Amino acid sequence: MLDLIRSSGAISRVDLARRSALTEATISKIVKELLSAGLIVQSGYAQSTGGKRPALLRLNGGGAHAVGLTLDFHRCVIVLCGADGTELARKEVQGTGDDELVVTVDRLAAEVDGLLQQERVDRASITGIGVATAGRRGSPVGGIEPSSFDGWESYPVEAELERRTGFPVVRENDANCAALGEYWASQEPGRDFVAIYMSQGIGCGIVINGAIYRGASGNAGEIGHTTVDPDGLPCWCGSRGCLETVASPRSIVRAALAERGLRARLGVDDGTPPDRVYGRFLGLVADGDEQAGAILGRAAEHFAAAVVALVNTFDLDLVVLAGAGFAGAGEAFLTAARTRVEQTAFMRELHPITVRLAAVGSETAALGAASVVLHRHLTPHRTG
């Protein structure tokens, strides 16, 4: 019921009964309980169809709250959301960097408390904290060097953050968070789509019937390790020419720094943080630097090939591009993907295929992390 109300924006009891296939008496009972719990509110009236104007119902954005948090090396983002997924406040704080993990968790817990105090939010209304992290679930297997894994992958961040804040904590892959954030921002319950998330690496969240598809070990969506250049560079995963080696911000920075003239125009040295190098690189692209534009163009073409593979594999009609990696470069990746899909996707003659940037902007993982909490709290029937 909450999922129908959320996705509708505002809906009458009559329409709820029609869309849910429940009786109006059952709907009235459920609505009464939700109103009493403060999870929904009345929001004006619909137009009359001849009788009394029906009251409209919507989620009460202030009835419950969730916190979303992204763990990133260069910066972390904390957002506070209402029950309808709307962002109420945002705070950008120091990244995880090379600090000890326990020190970082202490600091982030204090930042969360500070944000709640600043916004004067009743702690009892917090349903939980969602944490978006990169990487895979489980332990390193198959002969991959443990040094290839971020220390956060095996760290019990849920238990440690819960102990410090007193709130339930849910951890989720950042690409899945981006997909759920986009789902909650949509008005389409049960919509199937893929959200490709690019930060330092590339992954995708797969939404099927309103729930994340996770695969056998919870790691579905590792599009970054799809081979797009068989003769390309070795990847840490053991393969060669993976998408992450040719299209991620990290790989673009590496390619740019390998060009002496371009490196000089970037005005960087070995100590310049990669995210700053990437920002300067995109600035050169915007200024019409041909060498920088060619590097970005090649990366976008490789990315587009992977998008077509996804469309063909899942018979998609919607692909969303999300994440900070697309900020400043989104149009290049978007144009390449749309062109390749329109020209080569197997499904293009069967139905329209939309490729677009995320509706919720580049901080979609933080919003999505909060949405993970709301998803479990308000729509458990869709939680994998």
C-alpha cells in the first residue's frame, strides 16, 4: 500500500482499491492504520466525478526519516531523507582516506549525530542508516590477491556504526544504492531498469519488479569487469581489457598522464589527487582540448559497447547513468551510449530504449543508501 501511495505521489482510496485489487473496506482499514501511525497524510481532494470529492493520500515526508552515507576515499556524503525519499539535508565531509577504519567510523558517527542535531530531528523518527560502499561482498576467493580489496570490504561497518549511533545500519553496494535511489525518485512501481554507477570504478544496479537482483553471492552487476578490449591492459581481477581499465575516471586519468603534452597542460604532479586530476582533465575537454577530448571519446565508446551488451542481455527499455564519475562527462558518455544503442542494439526495432542521466543527480548513491533503509522499512515485499 505504501509503495502504491509513494509511486503515485497522491492517490485516492478508490484508486488504491482499483490498483491493489483489494476491497474498498480493506483499503479503508489499512489507510486508517497508516494515518494513525503518521506514515501517510491527506493531501487535498481529487476532482469530483459526480459525487463527493475523494480525499487524496500521500506519504508523510516527516513521519519517518532515514540517513544515507557514502564511503569514499576523497569525500563522504551524508544525507537526511523523509519517508518519501525526499532529501531534507546534506553534508559533505572528509573522505575515508588512509585513516584507520575505526577512526573513520568514529568520525562519521559524530557527523551523523551533528547533522541530526542541526536539523532538530527526533531520533525516534530515524528508521536507520544506509551505507553505500564500493566493492564486493564476501571474502577474496579464487586466487585474487587480498591487497586488491579495499579494507572496508571485510570490515563490519554495520555493527560498528550501529554501536556508535544506536540506529539500525544497512550496508549496500553503491551501484545498488544508486538504482534504488532512482527507483524511489520514479513514479513507476515495479519498473525494470539498470542504473550504471560510476565513481572511481563502474558497476550497475539491476532492478527487477521493484527489487534489486543480486545474483548467487549478492554481487550481480559487476559490469566494470566486462571485457571490452581483449588486447587491453591487465585488470586486477585477473582478466584483461575490462571496462574499468578503459572507461573509469581512474583509467582516464592514467591515459591522460601518459601523454606528456597533456600532462603539462593539466598542471599536475605525482602528488595531485586523482579526483583533482580528473576534474582538470574535464576542464580541458570543456575548453576544446583535442587530445583530452579524444581520450574521453575513446572511453565513452568502450562504455557504449558495454551498455549495448546490457540492453541485449536483459531486454531493457531503460538505462540510467548515475554517479559522480559522470559529472562533467555525462553528456559524452550519454551521447555515445544513445548512438550505439540506436544503431546496434538487438532490441531497438522491438521497443523504444531510453538512456538518460539519473533524475536525482550525481549524489545518487547517498540518496539511494537512505532509500535502501526506506525500501526495507516501508516496502519489505520488494526487498531481496
